[in-house]
Amino acid sequence: MKFENPLTARRKRIAYADEYTFRVQLPRQLTGPLIQVAKRLLMAHVVLLIAVAVVYLDRDGYADNAGGGVTLLDSVYYVTVSLSTTGYGDIYPTSETARMLTTFVITPLRVAFLIILVGTSLEVLTERTRQQWRLSHWRSTVRDHTVIVGFGTKGRSAAETLLAAGATKEQIVVVDPSAKVIDAANADGFAGVVGDATRSSVLERARIDRARQVVIATQRDDTAVLVTLTARQINRKLNIVASVREEENVPLLKQSGADSVVTSSGAAGRLLGLSLISPSAGQVMEDLIQTGIGMTLAERPVTKAEVGRSPRECPDLVLAVIRGHRLLHFDEPAAAALQQQDRVVVIRRSHEEQPVQKLRKGDEDDTGELRNPPKMQPAAKRDWQSPRDDLGQ
């Protein structure tokens, strides 16, 4: 008797569980049952009218056992009993043309009529095949996209900013452990992966190996560290932007492989303090970080006309100069003359002042609103694996 390696068996069980626990959901347009029924009835009537027109135009080639010519009402009656496969035989084709039309026109229309009638059952049978084909096509074509891990308030705001900057919804993939959150993302037009992003199998389903960048917007800092390590292990060239709550965890995120780390609570606190000191300055900062409205921060390459000039001579207000991997302030001596390979961070007015598209909020969002009165419950004990359960809020 041949025994299977326990490690191999465990890997198979994990792979099988991941296949049915963590899944990819693509956006799709859902129509109500009344609209679907109305569409089927409309198609059935169109087929019926086409068949009636064919029979009535060639009515001289049909005979009625009751005597007399075939009228329009007789044509409707004949088509109805023919398409429903009843066929009483009281009206029948007599000429060769009528028989040809019955064979090559009425019969295909009869088949189409029956397919429309049983379309609901066929749709159920073909839906899984169609979804599998869409998923396979998406996996083979998606590349250079942005993966957003955690679609709470921070994740949605990041998606709104990317859309306002010109990204398309097809270039964004959302990863979140909540199926309700992914359903909301699908309703907004994003592809989503239900699962724990600290698992490599989940990130692989989001095709992070082909992604250009990833936004890690988890609620807990330790979860962000695990996701960063996993993402960096899969894709060494990936641009990783992570959010943390505590300033002391920024070096840990950067050591884990994050290219840029944003302290969400610290940034919000500084903006609050600035608004207290100078409400106008706080309003300007709020305007700058909103893409598509008022003044906007932007990064662009140096033009040929600007090479050799000072940042103060540029048409836009230059804040910093990016030279290689160095970030130079506009007033530093090294940035006195712009070079051809430089990039500049500028403030400019948005060309089209349109409100940023607001995305739907999931049922489990941290919106700050109390939907129901809170119930006092004792705090649950947490172990070292608990960060996996708090992803994406």
C-alpha cells in the first residue's frame, strides 16, 4: 500500500480550502427579475411577429380546411400553434415556396421561440461557464494594475483619488476579507478578491505578481506589516504604499519592504492642529490633498524650456525637485538649475473642477455613524493570529 506524504496532503487540503474560501469576484450588471421577464416577453413577441409577417406575405401558399383564404388572423393562429409545437393541421402549406419558408424560416423561429421560453433555465446552466470564462480571461489580461488591500474609508479614498487622477476601474483590484465589502466594490465596477491578504494565495489571485503598485489600507499596523512582507516576497519590483496608525511603526513598515508609509492618525492630528492655528491654512491643505477640486498637487517631468532655469521661473508653483532618488526642496542650492532628467512637484489648478466620484460604503465600514445602539460586551481575548481577522476595516 502506498502512503501519501503528510506535507503533500496538507498542501492539497489548504489549496482546496483556498479555492472555495478565497475567490475572485468580477463586476457585473445585475437586472431585476421583472426586467428579465419583460426582455424575454419582448423577444418572444418579436419572433412571433416575424413569423406572422412571413406567413401572411405568402398567404396564397397556405390552405385552410375550413375553406376560404388565409387572413391575417389565420396567420397569427397558424404561427401561434406552430411555434408552440401544437400543430393542429387545419392550416398547412400547399405551395413549394410556403413549404420552403416553413422548413427554413418557421422551424428556426420555433427553435428560437422555445429557447427564449426556457431561457431562464439555460441561463442558470450557462452562468457558471460564463463566469469561469470571464475569470480566466481577466487573469490572463490584467497587468500593471493597482491592488488596494482593505476597502474601508482609507481604501475607498485612495480609489477615488486614483480615479480622479485618470485611472480606470479596470486598473484597480480590491482585496478584502468581507464578502459584503467586495460586493459593494463590484457594484462600483471594481474587480475584487474575497480573502485574507496576509496569505500569498489571496494576493496571487489578485495577480499581484503583475501589479504595478499596491495600497495597503488595513486597520491594524501589524496586519499591514504582514501584508507588506507577503507582497514584497511575491513581487520584488512592486511599489508599495502602506498606511499605519502609529508613527513608531513607520520604520518597521519600511524595513518590511514598503516604499512609502503614511501615518493616518498623525496626519489627521497635524491637520487638526493646523486648522486650529490657522483655519485658512487648514482649508488650503485640505484642498491640496483632494484631487480634481481647486488646487492640486502634481508631479511632472521638466520641459525642454525649463532646463537650466530656476524652479521659480517655471509657470507652475514648484515645491520640490526630484533628481534620481533625491528629493530637493525648491530653495536648496542643488535645485537652483533644473536638469533634463529632473521631475518637479508642483501646485496647479485643476483643469476640470468636478466632484470626485464617491464610492459605495460597505455594511461593515468605519463611517463613524452608529446604525444601531451599541451593546456593551466584554472584550474578546485576542491571540497573535488575530490581525488576520481585522483586515480592511
